[in-house]
Amino acid sequence: MHLLVISHDVVGQRMAGPGIRVWELARVLSFYAKVTLLAPQPIDLVAPDVRTDHFVMGNHASLTAYLRQADVILANGFLLESHPELAQAPQPLILDLYDPTLLENIELFRNAPLPERQERTRRDVELLNRQLAAGDLFLCATERQRDLYLGALMAAGRITPEESDSDPLLRSMIAVVPFGLPAIPPTRTGSGIRGVLTGIDRDDPVILWNSGLWDWLDPLTLIRAMPQVVDRVPNARLVFMAGKHPGGAAPMRLPDMARALASDLNLLDRHVFFYETWVPYTDRANFLLDSTIAVSLHRQHLEMAYAAIRSRVLDYLWAGLPAVLSNGDSAAALAREHGFALVIPPEDQEAIAQAIITLLTSDAKRNELAARARALAPQYTWEAVARPIIAFLSSIRAPKERAPDQRSTYDAEQPIRAAAPVIQRQTSHDHRNRALQTLDITWRLSELTPPAQGRLGKVRNFFLDRIVWPMLAPLIARQRDHNAAVNHAIYAMAEYQDHLSNELNRSMTAVRLLSQQTRDLAGHVVELEEAIQNLRSAIYGDPPPPPPMADIDSRSNDGAPQ
């Protein structure tokens, strides 16, 4: 099976959350399928069994060859805006909707003119409707997101009696796939914060903000809380990882606002520092291991309420790093449940200061939170979170080859296709086909033709050729004929198995419908029996009389007619 994974964001040494997500998922899924990963720019990372390349965003032709080769497509849902042809691809389509685009854009464009914001929202609604019509499996990042998308799928007409009968909770339609983390704990590969940023000494406690300064977050309240923190912990150092987004995302307002506020409070480059380079993905462990605690704060808005558990928060678990989080999102709910972070009200300067002071001044509290973080980490390895995708891939087989014009042509006037059927497991077929190839090579028995070497070799050859071989030749010939017959029979069985699999796939919907009809009929039979009993009671009194003796004699022990 050939899985095509398409990213809308940069994948490489320096990448943000969307790139990290597709890269790690591609690596895990390469154990279950042949994987090709595409991104809008060349990918400068290498992983075994993951083929990488790039495409031109908005250029339909740049994806044509890859779509023609793919059996399954996994794409970020945002791509359907620039590449609506993905919605018409004949292959099963997995859409990753972990980032609710409409809610994010409401925050991203909050300071834009109202007509521009209204147009952006209109396009986002149109994009969401296209996504809901096109996907065969939808991925989200939290149970809260799943509820959001279930409501959208219901409004779009995708939740039907047939779907609910076969999958009551629709987990095979929309699955929770959070951000993940590596299975191997972080190790130092070089320098991080200490010794790189001037003004941070070896023993200074470091408060790490390990994400971009996105406009929907709240670094400003954190900076305002720092004078109170410094009063209690004079050598406290707050570090923002504030490098420019590697994919050229629209500039944010907060980086300049945060620097200006730190300068106004006389904290800049004394107690508040900005690391101006985007940290390479493989080097982030050095920054985590250099830190004492981490902080991730946000304002109150819909993007926060329905956000994924951010990759930076998963990194806290990975590194066993105690943290302070704003309340109100899924990360805060997870922290309250498992106790790996202190959760505070959003935009509460006093609560932020007290939480940071508590962690910086209490080794016992830091150690407690760190232990809880490490204990939770194994539940969020990429292998663990990818299980719903693995299950989906295991349930389908490559579709039959189609003509190139059917597989690669995009017509904007065509209706968006219906969901592709889910068909049978491929992994067992792969094992079977490899076994058949081995059998095809090894079933033939060759004659005994050792080379002659010297006088003894000639004697040996004479003995084999004149005495042994005439005796064994008929047996070898019979065994070879037998092996050939077995080989042909196994191939015939394999072909018949494929035929049965195809027939089974075509019959599954009919079977589900028949099962429902059978359940309905059984209910009617029970109602009919109750009506008969009531009628007999009305005629003969209660209880009804036993059946006539002739009826008893004509029945077997289980009451069935003989």
C-alpha cells in the first residue's frame, strides 16, 4: 500500500507544529505502508522508508504524478482550499483537522478591517463544508474537538443511520489523534540557552516560553508578572523562543509588543530574553534540558477553547519539565487530571507570579510535577497516538488501477465525491504475496551435477551419474511435479481469496442492512407472540391452556416440528 502524506507547512530541520506532526506521523506510518511525504518546500530531513519531495502550493499539476501512484491520501484539511482536486481523488482520503482553521483565523485577523475578516470567515466556512464532504477519515486532536466536528458532520448530513448502525460512536469516521512525542527521552546534543544568551549564568533558574509568540497567546501578562517574580528570585531569567516562523507565516504583532513591554519595565536582556533564531527540531531538547520550568499562557477565546494539546506542552512531558498553564483548554484539563503543571486563570498576573515563585523556590514541588510528567509521557508517543490511522490503513486495500485521466484530472464543475468504501486489510496480503514469491523460487528441484575435480571427483561423478542418479531421478521428478501442483494450487487459492475479499467488501453494506432488518423482524415477532398470548388469554382465561396432545406428540424436545 502506498500512502501519500501532504503537508501545507514547511517540513525540515526548522519547522513548526504542522510540519512536526506530518513528519512524525509519516515516520510511524512507514512501518505499515510505503510512504511518500510532500511539503511546499524541499525537505532536508531523512528517515528510513520515507520518500520525500515537494510540490507547488496551488499548482494542481505538481501533485498529479503523486496522486496517480497513491493508494491512500493523508492531507491537512487546509490544503483543500488551494487543492480542491484532492476532494475528487478516488483514493480513500484522510483529512487532518487538528487545527480548526475558522477559529484560528478569527484571532489571526482580529485587527484586520471588518470586511476582510468577514470574507475570510466566508471562505473558511466554505472550506469546512468541502472538507466534511470529502473525507473518509477525519483526524482531530482532542475529545472537545471531536464533539465540535461531530456537530459539523451532523449538519453536513454525514451522520446517517447506516453509519451509526455499523459504528455507534463513529470512531471510524472521526478519530482523536493528538500531538505526540518521541519514545526515547531527550538527550543533549549541544548547547542550548546557557552559554549562548549573554546574561544567563550557569546557576540561574530559567523560565522557558518554548513556542512562537502568536497573537492568540498571552506573553504580556507573563512579562508584567516578572518584577514580582524577580523580587523573590533575583536571578530568575525568562526566555522566549521568538525566532521568525520558518514557513514565512504572516508576521505577528505580539513579538514587538512583548519586546517593548520588557524594555519599558527595564527587564529586557536582564531578566527577559528573546532567542531570535527558530530552534532546529532536533536541537529543542537542549533548550528543554537547560530550563528549570516552562510557561504557556493564553487569552480567553474560541481558538484556545478548541485548540489541540500543543506540541510544546507534549515536550514538557517528554523532558519532565514542570510547567505553568492557563486554564480553559485541553492541555489545562490534562494537567489538572495528571498533575504535571500548575493551572492558573487566564490573564491573572498575580496568579502567574505566585505559580512561578512556587516552582522556582520549591525543589519538592518541581520534582513532583516532573515525575508526573514523565509518567504520562508514554501515553503520548507518536506510535501510540497514530493507532487510529494504523487501524484505518489496516482496513483498506489498494484500489484497482484506473486510467490516468480518471485518477489525475480535476474538474471544478464535478460534484465532490462520496466517501470511498473502506475495504479489506492489506498487511496479511503483503505477507502472503511475499510467501508466494519465495515458494515460486524454491519449488523446483535441480539435478545432481557436481563439478569434477581431480581423480576422486571423477570417481564421485561416475558413482552419482551411473548409480545414484538413475535411482533418484524418478523420485525427484515426482517430487518436483508434486511441488509444482502444490504451488499452482496455492496460487489458485490466493486468487480465490482475493475474489472472496472483493465480494465480501461489496456485501458488507447489504449485510449491515440485512442485520438491521433481522433485528426489526425479531422485534415484530416478539410483538406478535405477545399479541397471540393476549388473545389466547382473552379466549381461554389466564393462564392459556397447554397445546393439544397431538401437537405435543408431533414436536421434538426443543419444540420444533419433527
